[in-house]
Amino acid sequence: MFLSFSAILPYLFSSLILLALIEQISYLFKKRHLPGPTFVLPFLGGAISVVTNPTKFWDAQSAFSASLGYSANYIVGNFILYIRDSHLSNLIFSNVRPDAFKLVGHPFGKKLFGEHNLIYMFGQDHKDLRRRIAPNFTPRALSTYTDLQQMIILKHLKQWEELCSRDPTRPIPLRLLAREMNLETSQTVFVGPYLKPQDRARFREDYNLFNVGSMSLPFDLPGFAFRKAIRAVDRLVNTLADCARQCKSKMEAGDEEPTCLVDFWMQETLREIAAAKAAGDAEPSHPGDVEIGGHLFDFLFAAQDASTSSLLWAVSLLDSHPDVLLRVRAEVERVWSPESDGLITTEQIREMKYTQMVAREVIRYRPPATMVPHVAMRDFPLTESYTVPKGTIVFPSVYDSSFQGFTEAERFDPDRFSEGRAEDQLYKRNFLAFGAGAHQCVGQRYALNHLVLFIAMFCTLLDFKRHRTDGCDEIVYNPTICPKDGCMVTMWRRCARYPDLASN
């Protein structure tokens, strides 16, 4: 005889209460003496707050950490530890290895990003892959990318200026426009001609689904944003894998000059295979096409949203610091003129020392990815008085570290990176925007070049005014940090004409 639902309901209710009580006791046992909320919402913990108001949640977590340098919380079945102290953050970054911490990039990253991702690799496999992708970021490769970056930046600056000219009194939000520019830049620089025009629209849609899903509740169920994001990543990785296949065939067919990142990668791969064959050695193992697609997606994620964040903060900070803006313009105009109808060369980028200092200070002052989650692979003694329990998701705060050590750290001051002050060296352990240790960002020079090129061209070609309202520069997560209002600006042409790159 079957029991009715009404007869089972009291037992279900009692079981849920028991599970919630066990969960609360487990949380308090792991938390022990740490600052953090005493009670957490059953089963969800702080997940709703993380999704609906992440700025408030992480600000509160940082405040909890003020006394010890770290604090505890709980999110959807996971005990979490927030690290505010820069010394302890470096300790986490330097202990990414199989028996200590695993870098995950997102609290539920492996499920979201997929298996084939650079951030999940350890040891010799990780070293071998970083060695093989190093040719993607040599001066020769970066020089190829800077040409592509500038042509796309120029194209979009023209579009922005024209958009503003339709109604000069009405400011426009730059966030989505900058994001669109960076997506086109990433697609062109990373996979160039191999991404078919018909695939680009779907690529954009899938990347947007991924972004939305990365900020949603992690429910892998039909209809939920997180499930849609997982499916979108699968499609993106397969698209990038097809680009890798096309590239490999092209580079095998003849002595082609590389025109994008995957070209440099596949060219070096083929050279290594040919050298082994000539020496009579076994062919070295290399990632398959799908694995390469996963790694390319990793590059895309790192370049896309981080660059969008930095570009927006650069515009906002240059507007609020007119003395810095004047110095940037004077420096750029000494070495490059739009009327030359030429692109900014790598030599000219090196001459823009102050503009480079501005770019670095933008990244220090507003590091795009404020936290880099890791998972404790075992019980780890963090301090003499506290051991991180195995399975804990640990969040070293790049943002909090950026405001420790530096002279007047709350002030936007590009001169801190000058040769005379060299605070980037004095406080190197506090400048964690590109990570640290074995997983330090391999593309940081590319990212800095992109920001320098954007600042140089934006300031030289356009005049602009930030539309300021109360709270417009408050931090919001999208998923990297951006101004709350999306960076509302008006723009108009500053130069007599735009560079005519077609004349070259």
C-alpha cells in the first residue's frame, strides 16, 4: 500500500530541517573563529546575494576580513574563504599544484569552462603547454597583433563618434560598445580568417549566453542560464577547434606567414614535429583540436571581458584626471600623428612610457578580475592558527591587494610606475592583476599593448566628456568590474581627419 503525500510530508519536512542543521553545524565547524556570517541560508548560503548584488556581497566579505586578513562564508554547498591580505593571496597563488590548490577561475568553473582549459593544468603538462604557446606572444607576434588591434579600434572609434553625432547632447553607454569592439578584436587576433562570417553572429550570441550564465545560479537544469552557458561554451570550443583544424591544414600546405595567434601556434607546432622527425625522435605529443579550442576559449575569456573593464575605467579616470589626459595627449602626439596615415609601431609604443604607466595604473586601481578562485586539494595550513579545510573555495582578492603597500594607494597616480619610483617593483607582490606563480597570465603584454593602443588612439582622435551622476563610478560585476552606469560619455572628433589606413 502506498503512503499518501500528506503522510510523507512531515517526514520530508523533518529531513530537510535535519539536513539544514547538519549543514549549519558543518559550516560553523569549518569557520571556527573566523569572521563571517554566523548563520547561512540553508542549501544556498550567500548565492542569492552573489547573483543579485555581487558588489554588496564581496564588499561585506572584504569588511569581514579587515581584522585577520581573511573571512568565511558559504555558497551552494561550498565553504568559501575570502583572502584580503596580499601576503596570504601570494601564498595561495604560489601553491597551485596537485597537493595544495587548484585554480578554477570561477566557483563552478570546470563545469562551465569545460575540461580542456589551461587554468586546470598542473606540473609538466602545464609547463609544456606554456612553452609551446610562448611563440604566440613574442615581439614578432605582438607586432602582428598591434596592426590588427589598431585597425579594429579605429573602425569602432569612427562608429562611436558617428553615434554621438546624431544627438550631441545625449551621452551613450560605452560598455556594450567596448565589449563588441573587444570581441571583434579577440576573434580577429586569435583565429583571424578561420572564423567564417556566418559563424561570427552565433559566436557573439554564445559568448553573451556564457557571460550571463557565469553570473547566474549554478543550476545545470533545462531552461536555466547556467545550462545555456555550458551548451554555449561547448559550441564556442567546437567552433574554435574547427579554426585550429583549418589553420593546421593551411600551415602544412606551405610556408605561410602567420596572420593571427593560432597561425603562430600551429607554425611552431609543425616545426617541433618536423625537428623531431629529422632527428629520428618520436613525434612529440600535442593538444588535439578540441583541446586547442578550449585553450583558445581561455584566451578569449581572459582578453574579452578584462579588456572591456580596463577600457571603461581608462575613459572614466582620464576624464576625472585632466592633467593625466593632457600628458598622454602630449606624449602620443610627439611620436605619432593621425595625419601620417600610418599605424602606431611597436617602437612608438615603447616610446609612450607615460601612456604605459597610465595603463598599468588603470589596471592596478581597477583590476578587472577582482578575485581568482582556487580550490583547496587538501587541508592547508594558511596561518599558524588556521588550516583551510579540503574542498574550500578560496578567493584571493586581487582588488584588496592593489590597495596595500603602494604609496597613497587610494589615489590614481600613474607616476608610481616611473623609473624613479618603481612601485611596480617595490610592491610587486601586491600587483596581482595578472596573477602570480606558475599560472601568471601568459598574455599580459598583449593585454597591456591593447590598453595602451586604445588610450593613445582614443585620446588623440576624440574629445570626450563623461556624463557624471551620483554613483556612476560605483563598481558592478559584468562579470569583470565596470562603472555602474556603463560609462556614459559624449564624444566628438578632435583631429582634422581620421588616419587613412587604406592609403598604405
